[in-house]
Amino acid sequence: MSITIKRYPNRKLYSTESKQYITLEEIATLIRNDVEVSVIDAETGDNITAYILAHVIMGEEKRKTGSIPLRLFTTLIRGHEDNLDSRVHNLQNKVDGLIYRKIRELPTRGDILKLSKQVEELSGLVEILLKRKTQ
């Protein structure tokens, strides 16, 4: 899903989908919910998404001091634009690798079915033991 947001000269942000004004916090929530957000300057038509997302990050950082490592900020500031693209690409590869490793650690459908069968067997044994105890 993708949402276009217009930023007006009075700095208000307007969602063209919900037809109402939207806050930076609401934009953060949309992004957390995997919604693609595009922010357009209503006067010039320029895409200012990166600018607005930087404001979202700074707002989040104000509320949760230290949630983003300082090294990330300094790396972004120090990096040259072409170098920055490669750093973002490397960071994305690392995140993708981490996600892939975590997914591999999840139990397979076969594992779950096997465990389910074992639970059923144990449940049957418990019932037998309870019947013996009450006799």
C-alpha cells in the first residue's frame, strides 16, 4: 500500500488517502505498518519524503533518547553522497541477512506437526494416569 501526503506552506501535512491532516507520529505509525509513504511539497511538487522522514526520526529520537546509535548519525553526515548509497546498501544487506538467519531459526511446518503429535500422545498418557489414580 502506498500513501501520498502533501505538505503545505503552513507546514501541515495532508493525507490524500484519508482526506485529513496527519502528524509526523502518524507517518511513523504508517511506516511501521509497512505502508509506503511519499511526501510532496504542495507548492512546488517536489518530492520531500526524505526530508520529512528525517523529521520523523528526529521526533522519535527526542522521545526515546539514545534509541539510534550516534555512530549512525555521524556516518550519515560524514559520508559522501555516492559513498552513502553504498553504506545504505551494505546496511540493507546486513539487515536482510539478519532477517534471513532469524527466519531459518523458526520451526518448520514439519517440526510443528511433530510437536503437535507428541503433545497429543502426552495428553493421552496423562488421561490414562489420571484414570488409574481415580480408580
